[in-house]
Amino acid sequence: MRKVNVHEAKTHFSKLLKRVEKGESVLIARNGTPIAELRPIVEKRIERRFGELRGRITIPDDFNAPLPDDILDAFEGK
């Protein structure tokens, strides 16, 4: 992990971002004391399988039925 001071980070921010895009982390320090870390965002991929919840949820027969008027009025702020 590369360590840079605040002044260098401000001066070379674009260059530091390019390094981060390549996977490197950068530690930003003030007077030698670490205050922040600039690092790449790693997205967690969730593997989903078709039918994974089969048998654990049920959809009622009236799922697509129109809502009662009082509930519709509540959604419309009446």
C-alpha cells in the first residue's frame, strides 16, 4: 500500500485514482499520521439460481386483484 501526504494526494489525485482503478490502495496521511484510505470498490456478486425459493414462499391467487378503494385512496393521499 502506498502512503502519501495530504498535499501530494491533492496535487496528484487523478494519478492516484488511476492507481486505485488498477487495484492498488493508497493511504493518505497528515504529518505522518494515517487519516484516510483510498481503495478500489469491490462489488459483491450474489449468485442467484432460478427457483431458489421454491417451497418457501407462496403467492396468493388474488395477487393481481385490484386494491380496495380505501387503500388506493391512502396511496393517492386522499
